[in-house]
Amino acid sequence: MKFYYVYILKCNDNSLYVGVTSDVERRLMEHNAGKYPEAYTHSRRPVEIVFYQEFTEPNQAIDFEKKIKKCSRQKKQSLIDGNFDNLQNLSECRNATHHKYNLDNEEELG
């Protein structure tokens, strides 16, 4: 069975890079060898893998990669740390119009 991986790299400038691959070890070597001069990581080497998630379907991996790329650094760090409680807290809506914070809504419920 073939697997697909979404991975997060920590670059030497402390930035994070998210990617997807079918071979994590090969891809890490490519990043560190500077195989692609136009790549984000090329000028930020060396890089290290700080997180990866395995998938059996390529579309699942691609969808997860897209979601992670949109996340804030705080959310990515919570994922790396396995701090899922903090990840959930960071994902909560904090808008004034959200039902938790909307006093008008609270009065209607009360």
C-alpha cells in the first residue's frame, strides 16, 4: 500500500514550511540538498521535519496540506506540539457576532 504524507519543516530562519509527498525521507534530502533553487526552503537550509501525518489517499493528503498552509503559525505550532486543546481554542470564532459573545442573542435565549 502506498502512503502520502503532509509534513511541516522548520527552516533555519525559524519559519515553517508545509508540503506533501509520498516519500518523506527523500523529500527532506531534496530540501536540504537544494534540489529546487526556486523553492521556499532553498535559502533557508538546513531544514528539519517537525511534524508529519500519513494518509492512504492522495486527495486526503492534498486537502489536509491546503488546510494547514492556511493556518496561523500558532495553529501549526500547536499541531507540531500535539496540543490539540490549544488548536481547538485557536480555531474558535472570536467575532463579536458569534453566539458566545453576542449579548442580544443571549437575551433572546434567556
